[in-house]
Amino acid sequence: MASLTTGLIDNTAVSGVRPSTTLSVLISNDDITSASVQIEGFFQSGSTKVQYVQELFSLPAGGVASRNYNVQFDAFEFQFIVSSSAVNVSVWGKDSAGNLTTAQRLVAQEVNPF
């Protein structure tokens, strides 16, 4: 089992506009067998992390899954627990127009183990 995290991502509004309103998650399974994937999303409320996303699914060998989550919070974090080290996760923040938020993108090599 591999445990990965985005770490806490700052999404504070500037002049009433948040850098990202949606987080797109792309998960690929490069293994020869299916893998389980658990996704947990948290937002920061004061000094407390509050869970608001919990999803568990199976990803077939060679399969790809894409998910989109609301991230209209000042700070958020996503954690991924995968059953194989051959599962790759990347995340991309998107603004209200659907444009990528470059500062809030993490490719597979940047999603950190925890």
C-alpha cells in the first residue's frame, strides 16, 4: 500500500476570487493487476482538518480514472491510498472558467508519500 498526499494547498481568495474552484485528479494504473484506490479530501477550518471527500474504487490493470472535486476553501489537502506503487496520481487546480491553475498542479512525481 502506498499513501500519497498533495500536502496542504493554499487557495485563499484574492479580491474575492479563488485561484481554484475545482481540483481535477487523474489516476492511472500501470500495473498488470487491478489496484484499489482510496481518495480522501480535507479542507482547513481554523486549525482543524475537516474531511469532505471519501471515495474507494478499483482500477483495472492499465486503467485510468478521472475525478473532479469542489475546492472552494482557503486551504485543502487530498490523500490517496493505493494498493500498488505502479499507480500514478496527478492533480490540477482549475479556476471558475476551467483554466488550469499552474501553481496548483502536482504531477505524479510531486505527490508526496505520507
